[in-house]
Amino acid sequence: MTARLSPSRRESHVVSQPHLRTVVVLAAGEGKRMKSSLPKVLHPLLGRTLLGHVLAAAGPLGADRSVVVVGHGADQVREHLTEVAPGTTPVLQERQLGTGHAVRIALDAVPDATGTVVVINGDVPLLRPETVQALVEAHEDAAAAATVLAAEVPDPTGLGRIVRDVQGRLEQIVEERDATPQQRALREINAGIYAFDAARLREALGKLSTDNDQGEEYLTDVFALLRDAGEPVAVHCAADHVETLGCNDRVELAALRRLLRDRVNEGWMRTGVSILDPHTTWIDVTVTVERDAVIDQNTQLQGATVVGEGALVGPDTTLVDTVVGAGASIVRSHALGAEVGPQASVGPYAYLRPESRLGRKAKVGTFVETKKASIGDGSKVPHLSYVGDATIGDHSNIGAATVFVNYDGVRKHHTTIGSHARTGADNMFVAPVRVGDGAYTAAGSVITGDVPPGAMAVARGQQRNVEGWVLRKRAGTDAAEAARRAGEGASDTGGAASEGD
Ligand code: UD1
Ligand code: MG
């Protein structure tokens, strides 16, 4: 059975679309082989949990109801649902008595559900919305009682097999552990994704037995029951078997992550993004990258990160929930919840912490850490500095090795530097303090008081030279010898070194 519909059928389908749709996601299992205190479906995979990916794949169906069957780690799963999918209804399956039992409990929670019920195992994160949509459309167009998504896989180990009769029609779905050797040789598997007619599903679920190797109620047995009752059951083949891959342990999780990475990277490259080393570039599905951006190797883009047109990110960079303006560059750096203005430059080796905001053409250079810091257009913090709880106006320059001293041991305080200011190297700004527009500060200053606009602040000890100290106190050392030679040379030429004598 194919996903494609002829135009006339599609039209009649549209006209006669009375189908209410209910989505049921099965997520009560423990996922023993993950060996984790986190329920399997909550393991993260490039920006969403496994469960989050499944819900996203079902999203475009526009279901009237979505039910998630929870069991192991129910509280954690419920909490996650409140965050990512508040419209879904969690339904508790206290004991995991099988996938059929799970769906029965789910339907008990939505007694008025009619039309199509879409059931999806909670651990198939590579499933695409288009595929679920195609499965449901094929099911509804054929007015089938039940349709299963199937795929030909290279290695069917552990999965339920699709058993067809001589005419190629679905006969039954048999679990590997209950299968005959001939059935085990089949490579067409049940992906664990189905569409059902609600009424006929309910009826069949009431007839499930536990007469199988695991003593469980198998949802898959519904197909043989319906078929034996003369109801139309169908198989819908996934175009790409990769979409149907489940996740049972961390090795499979890593394999899924690589597959999803490749899918995501390919998608961005096709929209005009350069990814120099796709194998070491990990982009969450929640990220946006605009065209002509260049992503260099060993780079992770995560969460709500947005990379603007023509920006350069990487190598060796991690951006989390960070917005990068057009034409900006971020090299060997780490940023969390930061905003980098257009054409700004960051790194190498910068750490932008939450609420760091860089204006247009601003610069945060090497070994610089920022936090709750607004750095105005064209302003620069080029070297070895910490900027915390600060506002820096436009076109100011912060000298190397500056510390914004924001913490008094109890509370944080704010420093404000105006526009067109020039602060000297090795300054401490002891907050709260303000430096006015166009002001300068001398190198090595500890600024504890406000500096008026246009003033030069000097806050450091006066220099004192103790002449001849080394010759007197360190006689016989190489330093003393060098000083003596310098003194002789100076007296030969009458040079500057002898001038203070
Ligand atoms: C199931 C299918 C198998 C299919 C495979 C695809 C059955 C009987 N078999 O097998 O044909 O090839 O998925 O991955 O359905 N769950 C519950 N409550 C339960 C049992 C399971 O919520 O009582 C959930 C699990 O959390 C999981 C999903 O249902 O998300 C599938 O359960 P699992 O035990 O993984 O079934 P499989 O043996 O993989
Ligand atoms: Mg499974």
C-alpha cells in the first residue's frame, strides 16, 4: 500500500473529512536496557527528549486529543509533558501489562473518542510528521479498521514481523519471541506506529488474550482479530526505514543521534548554510540557521539558538539559547543565553554567560567572560577580562585584564561605563560605580568612585625608584652585574640611564 493519493481521491477525502483524531503515545515502559534513573522516553536527543520528538511528529495531525500513557517514572514524565506539551493528557498505567493493555487504558480516559486513533510507541524519535500524516491519510482514505506502519529493515532482530498471506495482505503481526523460524526470516517489521478506527479498536482490545511468550496483552494482536472478523486491515510502508528505528539502549541512542545529526545538517546545507565538517557539527532540531552562515568543525548549536545570515561560528564552539546576528563571528567559544549583535566578534576563547548582550560590531576577545553585561555598538573588551553586571555604552574600549568587581560577598552590584570611554589596562571597577561618557581611566587603577564625563581617573600608588638598590643589596648577582655594565655603558655615551645619578 502506498502513501500517494490520486487527486480525485484526495479531493473526496477533503470533502468527507469528518474524522476526529486522537493520538495515543505509549511511554509507560521502563527501558531497562538504558540502565538509567531517567525514564527512557526522557533521554535527550538533539534538542528534544525521545518523547518530545514523537509528540512533534504527531503535532501536525491536529489531533483533538493527545494521550500519553505513563508508568515508569510517571511523575518525571508528567512534569516534562507540562513543560513541552501542556495540551496532552497523561494517563497512568500502573503495571505494564502490554501495549494492548496500555492502549485500552488510554481509550478508557477518552470514552468519547471516535474517528481515528493514532498510536505511537514513545521511543521512535526519527519519525517524521510527513510519515505519520501519510499513514493516517492512507488509513482514512481506505476506510480501514487498522493500518500499521511497516518497514523493510536490514536487521529485524527483536521486532514484530509483518506476516502476509499469499495475496500479500496482512495476516498477522507476530512478535519475534512467538515467531516460527520462517516468520523470523521476514525482514518486514512493525514500526510500532498505527492508525485505528476508534470503535473497532475498542471492540478488538476487549478480546485480547495474554496467550503469548510474555503473558502480555499485545496491541499487535488486534490486527489478526480484526482480520478474522472480516474487517479491512492494511499495511503502510515507510519510505525510509531509518524513521522507524527504536531506542533500547545507549548504543542505539548514540546511533540515532548520528542519524538525526546527518538529517539536520543536510537540511541546513540544502538551505544554503555551509557546514565544514558535518560529522562534528551537532545542531538541535530547535535551532535556526540562516543562509550563508558558515559552521566550522566541532560545533554544537543548541536549544533556541539562532545563527544569522553570513555569520561564522566555530571551530570548537558551543552555543546554547544564543542569538547570533548577521555577519558576526564566534570562534572557539562557549555561550549560554547570549545575544551577539550583527558583525560583532567573539573569541577565540570567550565565555558568554546568560544575559550577555553585544551590540553591532562589538567585540569580546580572548579569555573574556561576560555575564548580565550589555556591551554597546562598536565597544570592545579585547583581552583577559571579566565583565559581570555591567552596562557599557557605545564605542568604548576596555583595557586588557580588567575585572568588573560585582560581588561584595553578599550581593551583586552594577557598573556603568558610558560611551566613547577608554579604560586603562588592569583596571578594577568596584561596583556600584559609574564612568561617564568620554572618560579615561589610567592603567592599573582600582576605580571605587564615579568618574565624571571627560575626566581622567588615576587610582593607583605613585611610582618610586630606589636608585642603586640592586648593586647594594644584591651584589654579585647577574642582575647586579648587568646593572653595573649598563651604568658603564651609560657613562661612556652619556646616555639616559645615568641621568638620575
Ligand atoms: C513493540 C511491538 C513490536 C514492534 C516494536 C517496535 C507489541 C506487542 N510489539 O515491541 O511488534 O516491532 O514495538 O518498536 O506491541 N509500553 C507501555 N506499556 C506497556 C508496554 C509497553 O506503555 O505495558 C510502551 C513502551 O514504553 C514503549 C512501547 O510501548 O514505548 C513499546 O513497548 P516495548 O516493550 O518496547 O515493545 P516492543 O517489545 O519493542
Ligand atoms: Mg521496544
